[in-house]
Amino acid sequence: MHRKLWIGALAAAFVFSLGWGFTEYRLAGDYRLAAENNNRRALADFASHLDQLETDMSKGDVASNSTQKILYLSQVSSKSDAALKDFAQIPADQAGLSYMGQFLTQSGDFSRTLAQKIAGGGTTSAEEDKTLRDMHERLVPVNQKVQDMLTRIDTENLVWTDPNPSIRQRLGFGGPQVAEAAADGSEAPAKSVRSGLDQLDASLQKLPPFTYTGEYATRDVPKPLGLPSGEVTRDQAQVVARDFLNKVGYANIIPESAGESQGTMGGYKWKYKDAYLEVSRQGGVVTLYRDQRSIEPRTLSAEQAVSKAKTALQSLGWQLVLTSSEDFGSYFQFDFVAEKDGVRIYSDKVRVMLALDNGQIVGLDAAPYYSFHQTRTFPAKISLDQAVRKLRQKFQVLESRLAVIAKSGNKEVYSYEFRGRYQGEEYLIYLNAATGAEEKIQRIIKTPRGEFLQ
């Protein structure tokens, strides 16, 4: 009798486990399909905006009428912002933190700067015309390669990430064919969307930076202002990398060296599985981190994500304030800035990406903070009441604070920041705290993913 009961119980447990396993397998398959559809949609949107961006940039270059030039340059700015948001959702190694992202940001910023100059009655110089032409020439092959990737997805079933190496490849066989394919000096065809974007990123990295006057004229400064003093060795940098990885969820591991990075933030590169990070030679701090692990279905709410991001950042030693957030479905992107004596310093920014499956940080970009952080003294200012009286009538102030904002190049302005509503729309208006002059206006666009600034 007992034996029959045991057999029945085991059979029931076996059937239950099979049912549970099948359900989990089906859910995982549904999630993978949803993720692939989201990736495909993001790439299609990215390709569409990039194509429109290239077209508008070419028209802006050839236009001689100021009205037409302002129109096309403004469209370039809008399309570059849209392309940048699409690009951030594509599974590239350093999505949102790459030379591709920097190129799109600078293209939009430069076009916006020219449009504002022409709208104010000015004309573009020969040097500015050449910079716009150089940007367009650089954009043409980028656009062609992205359109080619989109076509290959439909015609060749191009995968999103590189396939795992076969047993033959692990044993050292099957590799020469790739080298032969690129023996003529051209790039071998990308095996995946990710590797194709990596090739684009690498090709942009080899090109000289643009020189112009604008808010994002350069991501770097001749010498970083915020890096700690002193230099660290490779072994010391490995300890920093290991401690960082331990705090973001990878305990008891030893990161592998991935070479050295150049530039003003130059230092040591490290990797562990799908995680990659850079530790500066000067000061020995983590300036860039990206984890390309697979993110499972989300389990966290927006409020929980905000709380975990703040806690994680504090555990890494940062004391910053949250200024913006954006929901990308599988992860949240947050911008944190420094605050001193109640003054928000937007130049000193750290961007964080947090996975919504377990609340783990999967991305961090501290380069802006270490580039511009410094000891600042604030000049004498007009009173808040005096500043409010300089705003447009019927502008309803919702929030106000003091802030340091970036202007052309590396210039900073000590300002009053007013968030308010006018004729049903919300804006951020910045007035010079010393003179009351209007420095900057941004319109706030609210979407399900977050608030965007135009």
C-alpha cells in the first residue's frame, strides 16, 4: 500500500515538474522572441532615422536660402536625437557609450548650433561649412552599412550576436577563412548585428575628432579636471576592477586584462564574461563599465529601479542626485549629477544603466564627471524674485533652483533653473544668475519611457 502511494506521489511530482519545465521553457521562448522583435524594431527605426538624417544633412549643406538651411539643420538635430535613442536599444557592446553615440550627438549639436546662428541673423563661416560637409561624408558610409545590415537580416537571417565558436574553432581549425576573406584590406562581413556595429564604432574611432564650437564639441578635455592625482600600475588597476565587479554582483572573480585604452582617460581595460570596464591610469578609478549579459524578464517597478540605482551608486562611493530616467524595457537609464551647496552641476554627470530583472548595474559612464569635476566658486547673483520677474508673463513656475549648465565648448554658466508651464507645455528655462540674461530653453516632452528634452 505504502509502495503504491510512493509511486503515485513520485509520478505526480514528475508530471508537475514536466509541466513546470515546459511552462518555463515556453515563457523563455516568448521572452526571447519579444526581445528579438524589440531589437529588430529598434534597428529598423535606427536605420530609418539615420537615412533621414543623412538626407537632411546633405540638403542643409547645399541650401543657400537661410530659411531652408534652418529647416534642414533643425531636422538634422531632431533626427540625430531620435537615432541616438534607437541606437541605445540595440545590443551593441557599448550601446549609448560609444563613438557612434558620440558622433550622433555631435552631429545634432553642431547642426543645432548652426541653425541658431543663422536664425539670429548670422552666416556660417567657410570652416563651419567644411565641418558640416565632413560630417556628412563621414555619415554616408555609416548609413550605407546600417542599411546593409538591415537588408542582411531579411535576406541572410543575420543574427543579433556572434554565434558561439564551434568545437573545430575552439581546437584552432576553421579560423584562416576569415583572415583570407579580409586579406585585400577590406573588412570581413560582419557575422552579427553586434559585430557590425562594433566595426562601425572602430572605424569612427580611427578618425580625427571634429573641431567646432558647441555644447558637445568634444567629450574630452585636454586634461581631465576631476581625476584623482597619482598613477596606478596594472596590478593596482586590477584590484580596482575586481572591487568594482564585486560591488555590482560578481563576487570572488579575477578580471582578465583586455589591453590599454588611450586618450585623456587612458588606462587599463578589463573583462569578465560579458562585462567590460576601464580603469584610468591617473587616479585609478572606473570611468566606463558595460555588461552585455542576457537580461531576463523584468521583475522591478520603476520605483524599485530608482531605489536600487541610488543604493548601488552609493555603494560605489558616489554621492549624487538623480536628474533624469528613461525606461528601455529591459533596463532603466539614469543620469546623476553633482550638487554643491544646493547648486546642481550638470557638467559633472554619471550615467547608470540598471537591469530590471535583478536590479544589477549593467552600465556606467563616469567620463563626463571626471572630465569636468573641479572646485568651483559661484559669483554674486541677483535674487530669485528678480530672476522670476525676467521670465515671460503667464509662465507658471513649478520648480526653481540654482544650477551650473554647459554652454559652447567647455564654457559653464551659473544659472537659475526654472521648470514651468506655458500654454499647456512644460519647459526648462535657464537665466544667468549674475545678469538675468536668458541662456537656454528646453521643452519637456513626456512619453511612457520618460521625459525628453528638446
